[in-house]
Amino acid sequence: QVLRKSLQRGVALSAGSFLAYEAHKLLPGFAEIHASFRVEEVIEQADYLYGSGETEKLYQLLVQHKNSADAELLWRLARASRDLAQLSSTSAEEKRQLAYDALEYAKKALENKETNSAAHKWYGICLSDVGDFEGIKTKIGNAVVIKEHFQRAIELNPKDATTIHLIGIWCYSFAEMPWYQRKIAATLFATPPTSTFQEALRYFHMAEEADPNFYSKNLLFLGKTYLKLNNKKMALLWLSKAKEYPAQTEEDKQVQKEAQELLNSI
């Protein structure tokens, strides 16, 4: 979903790496036997599966290494756990467990390597997901920490368009926060977090500059934000781009639908 676009699809593997992946499918103990290069090989296998959209196989590969101390493995496991939770075939009980598991994997990744940009990004995402299960008070209470991790991720990797987009979403959410949620925020913080649509717009444009046309939802939110700012001309431009974005995922299709509905309303 949000983050399928954050890495390149279809990781190009060398002939040797592809054979290693095939061997792993046939011999589950292959990676453990060749311990000297196990982590590197598992990561390459994981990126191959991620690029191929093999969510369940990816999770099964990585969960074997949940006790690893390698941050690169752990943040990928956090992402895989979250992606598995998003599948329609996953039960409500499993979704909840996977959300909490993903947060623990991301937390462990950070504990092992604080300077890992992806670990910060996925910790922020997973912390937000857990808030969906614990209620609006917890979600708002975690908001400052979530933004801090996204900002730290950008400090470590300034060209990560997806994380820049996520800060834009954070800003947009607080800019349109309804009054009753603002009252909750006021009880949790001496100075409640706030934002504006102008700030959200700046981040969405920054994401587009970092990686043009990288994500259908960024195009959609550029259009939606311009609508909030009563700039119909620019809203039409970006909503049209979102509507015409080639749909490769279910999320892309939903973006096209929402963009079309908004265009019809203008």
C-alpha cells in the first residue's frame, strides 16, 4: 500500500543470487548452513519477493529471523508484517497481532541501529497503526513521536520521497482535525501539535521533487490540499494526474476513483 512504492520494484538479481533464492525454496536450511553470508542473502531474497508482490512468502521468509539483531532484516520484517495485515484474507485478530508484532520488530531495529532511516520510518508507521486499535486518544498522544521519527528518517535519507509524503499526511491530518479531536489533543499536551494545509502542501511538493510521479496518493493529496486552499486550477491539474496514474495496486484504483469523484465535484 503506502509503502509499496517506496522501494524499487523488481529488484534485479544476478544469476548467482537468483540461484541462491531458488535453493532457499528447495532447502529451508540453506541460509542457515551458509551462515557467513546468510544475512546478505536473506535480504536479497526478501527484496526479490517484495518486488514481486509475494507478501505471504516474504513474511514466511523473514519471520524465521525475528530474533536477529540485524536492523536491515528487522525493518523489512516490520514492513512484511504490516503488508500481511493489510491483506483482505487476514482475519481481524491476525491484523491486530501483526500490527503489534510489526511495532516490536521496528523498535528492535532502532535499538540495534539508531541511524537506520528505514527503521525510523517503519517505527513511525507501525506506531500509528497500533493507535488504530487503541483509540483516538492514544493515536493523538503518539502523534508527536511519530512525526519525530519521520523527521529523523528524512535527516538520515533526505531523498526518501515516501517519508516526506508521510509528513505531509501528518500535517494534512492535523490541519483538518475536527474540533472534538482538538479538545482531546489539548488535554494531552501543554501545547497541542498543529499544522496547516500550506505546510502539508509544501511536503507533498517536496516528495514530488525528490521522486516525480512516485506515488498515486501523493498526486491525489496535492489535488486535495489545493482544494482545501480554494485553488481549483491547481487542484484540477493534480487530480487529473492522479486519475490518469497507471493503476498497479488496489490502492491506485481507489486513488483513481476518489480523484474522479473530486473532479466531478469541482
